[in-house]
Amino acid sequence: KTRLKNTVLPSGLLFVAHKYDPTTPWINARKMAEKFSSPLLTINGDGHTLALTGVNLCVDKTVVHHLITPKKAENIFCPGNAEVETQ
């Protein structure tokens, strides 16, 4: 295994993943989010890549908010075009 050096990252990371992504398993996004102590934005559905496409307003708003105000946040779930839910 390759080990990452203890490096200070720039602004907080935000991992974005579909719960049923056929290409990149959601569990891998969850593990990466945990490894980097970062929030995970989970879209409750299938598909791959969705951020900033205008398809899901919950995802778009969450990503834009994180880019403007990057800080440690809670995990977030976007069930379709519904309002943001925090865990």
C-alpha cells in the first residue's frame, strides 16, 4: 500500500458519490471521506458524476456552498431534488 505523508491539505475536501454508482462504489467514497476527515455528499440514486450539472439542485447548492465556505461539515444526503439533509 502507498502511504500518504502527513500533509496539510488546502481547504477542506468534499467527496460526492451516488449511493448506487455502477462505476465507482459508494463505499470507496465513504472510506476516502473518512481517511481525509472530510464530509461525504451522498446522492440517493444511481449514476456517475452529477455535481454542477443543473440536474440536482441539492447537489449543486451543496457543492457551491462548500467551494465558497470550505470548512468541516457533516455528511449530507441529497434524495433527488429535495432539500439538503444533514446526518
